[in-house]
Amino acid sequence: MIEVNAGGSMMITGEHIPFYRLLVMRQGLQLEIKGIRMSRGRTCYAMAKSEFGFKGNREKVLAQLEDYIADQRDTLNEEV
């Protein structure tokens, strides 16, 4: 859930935190495809491959991650 405070700031809470983490991972992977690293630690490509067991190059892993995000979005919409 996204809570909006009186000052206009937003906070992601509850079961939506892992979903937004996936969205950030997707954005990071899109940057890595363009040649930009999002952090000095592990790449989003390596995280996606190890956490979800995806196979292939960066573009194929991105497509698999986008499919996974769509499934998660559908699951969250069904719960609401």
C-alpha cells in the first residue's frame, strides 16, 4: 500500500514492498543493458538470475523479469 502523508511524501508499506523492489530491479537491469551500473554491489542481472533462476543474456532475463512482474501485479490486484 502507498501511504501519502500531509506534507506530500509517500511511503510504501506492507505486502507491496517486494513488488516495488521488483520494479527497481527491472529499472536497474534496463540501465545495465545500456551500460550503466546502478550500484557498486551485485548487478541487477546477477540478482535476478540467482533469485528467480532466470537463464539467458540481459535482454532475455529482462523479458522474463517483466513477465514475472506482470504475474505479481495480477496477484496483487486480485488480493485488493
